[in-house]
Amino acid sequence: MPQMFIPSCGVQIKLTEDWTFTCYNEMRNWEFRKSYGIKGRDPIPVIVKAGTILTVDRVYIRQFNKSRSNEDSYDSITFRTYKSKKDKARDKKVEKIMEDKFPGGRFWAKLHEVNNIQYEIHKTIDEVKAELRAKKEMRYEQEDLFIFVVDTEQYAGNFEREMTAFCTGIIGECEKGKEQAAQFKEECPEMMELMDEIVTQVPDEHGCHRPASIYPTPGFWNDGMGNEYPDSEYGKQHTIDTYRETIREYQQERGGLKETDANTAMPGKCPSYQSVAMFFNERPSIETLGFLMTRAKKFTETWKNYKFGCNISIIGFRLVQEEVVAKELWKS
């Protein structure tokens, strides 16, 4: 009897038979199509030879919707070809082509075609994790995560995805920032290959993969009602008055917070998310950081959000590395 198998991200499979899938002309496949020598914009069948090792990089399946005539149009699995650590060393400029001439890199295929793969498990997720732990002395990251942060004086949730698309040409599953991504491709075509290689997608709290997020801004705080101030303003009477007035407006306009006494309520001190975080799977070079800063500044000069009346003021840039550390607490 057939057994259900839904792979975890990181699982490595080895093809036991040739597999053919349709490679679509979509942003996440651009560099793969280029490496494979595909010209034009039409979908084209690609043959992956038996013996090729693929790593599952993303599994995306939408909730069923009876109103859609082609429900599987978004269901897909993203793979990357298995590459050694040496192959990933950018400074050595190793040609990323496997022995069977199948290009290294990342590509996606629709789920109904993925279901035709004949395979054997090359490495389980537990084996992959064990190798990473052994190599990194109990420091395990699903993948290295470097974060380029743009600190501003405005709430970043109104523009973080558009700014990231303008700076990198990459958008997430929400497709926010398509206009800015197209502008990047037109203005900086020489940077597309690099950005497609080093920008990574991180799931948000809803499971939507995006190359960007809002990020806490040092030196600022939020009162819990959307009003943001420098740390030096905490406790001052005008911030208390503004907080209480915001509660009154919320009670009148939305009918919420009915149990809160707007005359005595005191503001909290919450993180202020005025920063844009852009995610990378390797540390950007000094030249790349300079390029990102220039693009971010240019974005503020051209960005207009009439809905929120948002004019952006950049106050600084940061590079952050995020790590997950496995600490052994007990064994027997």
C-alpha cells in the first residue's frame, strides 16, 4: 500500500529515474533558466537525470478553494541542487555545474509534476541536522541568516516589502513590491544574478515566505497604540496625553477597548518597528552593502504612499547575523 510522504525542508532525495518538469519563466526560476541555457519567456520542459541529488528547500500548498478552476496553479516545491561547501565559496568562483551538466542552484516545480518523481532518500532531515551539529560544534542553523537593516523614523510596515524589492529585485509569496522589483530589473540587471543567489525567504507568523520584515529600532519605543517616540521621551506628559487620546478615538471609532479607562490609562513601552530587515543567506560583501544603502536612499526619494502619507527618513544602517544555538542541558 502506498505510504504518504511529505518532505521536510532540508531533506535530500536522489532521483532513481529521469524526471521531466516544466520550468516557468518566473522570478525564482530566472537564474536557473539562465544557467540551463533557456532563452525566451515560454515555459519549457527540463529533464533532470537519474542520480541527481536534490534538496527540498520549500513546500508551498494553498488551502483548497472550490471557486478556482485551476486550483493547483500555486502548489509547488522548491529544490536546490546538492552542492559541497567548496562549491558555495563565492570567492573561488567555482563553476556550479554537476557531473551530469545539471546546473546548481534553486528552482521550483508544480506539485503535480513533483508527484511524478521516482526517488530514494539520500539524507533524512535528522541526518542533515546531525551533520550540521557536528560541523558547527552544536551550533545549528537551518541556514545562515544575515539581516541588512535600514533604520528609519517611520513605521516600517507601510513600506518594508516595497523597499526590499527596490533594493534587491526580490519579492515574497505575497507579491507585494512587484512594481519595484520590475524597476530593479530594468535599472540594475547586472545585480539580478547575485541577489537571486544571496537573498533568502523567511516565513512570517502566517507561513508566508518573504525576503523582508519589519524590525525593532534601537533608541525608540511604541506606547502600544501605534505612537512612537525616542527613548528620551518616555514618561513625559505629552506621550501620556497622546496615548489616552488615541484610546478615546479607538473607543469612539471602532468600539474597542471598552473596559479601558482612557482618563487613567498609562502607555506601555513596546518595541518600535521602524526598521526594514532584508534577509540574506550569506554575508553581503562591502560592495553589496554599499549598493543596498544607495538603493535604499534612492527609494526614499521616490516613494510615495498616499494612503499613509508616509515620507521616509533614514537614520542608519546595520548588518545583523541571527543564529540558533543548540545547548546540551542533560544526557544519560
